[in-house]
Amino acid sequence: MHTAPFIIDIAGTTLAPHERRRLKNTLVGGVILFTRNWASREQLVALVASIKAVRADLLVAVDHEGGRVQRFREGGFTLLPAMAELGRLWMRDAMTAVQVAGACGLVLGAELRACGVDLSFTPVLDLDWGRSGVIGSRAFHADARVVSLLAQGLMAGLQRAGLAHCAKHFPGHGWAQADSHVDAPRDTRSLRNILQHDAAPYGWLRHGLQAVMPAHVIYPKVDANPAGFSPRWLQDILRGQLGFDGAIISDDLSMQGARAQADDDTSAVVQALNAGCDLALLCNQSQVDQGGPIDAVLRGLQQALVSGQWQADAASEPRRLALLASRPPQPWDALMRSPAYLAALDDLARI
């Protein structure tokens, strides 16, 4: 059975010949873009088109949340507020905050779609416990109910723009103080406590969520493995108990929170897929030795498939394909005249 579970990155603003070859590998399912892949809006449109020309089914994704996590900030892209701004607006006027969240989603989604991008890794569903520096203003609010309603507004705007989303970081990164980019964070609370608070939005929003990214956080009272490597978290709790049936996409497997778990990249990817991730994300390896680490994983993944160390889930590929944009991108000039987009910009100005 064909499956393409591996999301990789590219080094620059155009595709190198060895990158085109790599994208033809049927185990590659998508590309994540970074600021280094940006020179201008026209160049970004051309880059995404060149990726889709290699294989139309490749998923093109980016970390574009608003606030300090927004990869494209020039060439007409709207500078989006941090999600905490929407939480503050909620405290003054709850329904206006929901409206502005929808506007934020529509503007974010429409601008990325006009460049051909399929998915953004947003919304952040983590609760702002005031403890995590790496989450901080990326979180909407401390109350799971407020987070859920604002995220639902944002997701409705994204959906209207035709952009897929991925909620993160399940079951919650807001309590753990360490940064999983450089450390292996731990959250020592009970399962009951986590389900009652941090993980609650994933259950409430399950009918609208398209994809979920698990945290590289260890919850020792639940499992010794970080959530992204834990069948208990991904299969028993997220899928079984909370009823989520969309795509599960690992967080970056080159992060320290994943490194504590695996000896090398291939082992990290195989462990994440075996735990219940549909897609495994490995970032910033295209710049190392012309992407040698990516090629090593592709070889290792093929061997794992042949040897039975990894068995593809039949549902994973349909879940990946469901994240692809279902309609062609609207050209930027047409977007700039679109009444819905202009109305959303007016709403955003209220924050």
C-alpha cells in the first residue's frame, strides 16, 4: 500500500536538482517552508508552483500563527496579532473576539492560499498557565473554553479561505516550563487534570479539527514516552477517548524533545509513525550536507517498511490527501479586491 508519511524542508528560494529528485520519492508527502525560503511574494508563488509541478499531491505547509511565529511578513502579507491579543479582546467583548478570530483566520488563510500553500500549523490550543516561555503569547487564554471558542473562530476563517490547519501541541505544552526545542520538558500532573484542562479543546473541537500535532513533552503519570511517541496518548486517548479522526503530524523530530527519545533521525521517524502519527516532520536538514540526513531517513524508512519494523496505517494516506487544498489558489491581485478579505481586514483593525 502506498503511503507518503515524511514531511521535509528545502534549503533555499528555488528547488535544486537534488531536491527535485528527493521530492519524487514516494515516501515524501510534503514540504515545510521557512523564512529562508522567502525572497519575495512572486518568488514564493513560483517556488510552491515548482514543488507542485514535481508532484501535485505534495502538501505544502508553513508555521504561520501570527505574533512572533509568522514566516512571511513582507510583500503585502498582513502582520497578524499574537493569539493572546484575541484572548485579551475576549475579556472586554467576547463576541467581537470570536468575530476577529474568524477575520484573523480568513486573512491568514487567504494570503497563504494565494501563494499556493495548503496548510498552516495553527491554531495553538495550549493554555496560557503563565509558565511556558516558548508558548507565552502564542496561546489564546488560560481558560480551555475561551481557547476552544477563539480557535473555532480562527478555524472557520481558515476553512472559508480554503487553507487546512493543524492544532498543537496535544495534550498541552502550556504547563511544562522547559522548551522542547532545546530540552525534554516534563509535565507531572495527573491524566485527569490534563484531560480536564489542557486536552479538553481537542475533544470539544473534534468535529472541526483537520490535523493535530502532539507535544514533545513527557507526562510521566501517563506514559514514559513524550506524547508524540506514545501510542497511549495518540491512539488510546486522542483517537479512542477524544474521538479525533483527522491527521496526526509529529512536531519537528530534530528538536531536543525528540532527540531524547531516539538514537537518530530514522529511528525518531519510525517511532513516531509506529506510535500513531500519520506524518513525520523533520526540519532544517536540507542545509546539512545537501540534505544527506533526509536521504538517510528515506533509505532507512524504506528498509523499515520492507523489514516490517514499520507498517503503514491504511488510513494515513487518505488523511494526508484530505489536507490538500480542494480549489486552485486565487491570484493575489484578485484577493486584494475580494469583499470578504477586505471586510476581514477591517475586523482585524479592531484589535
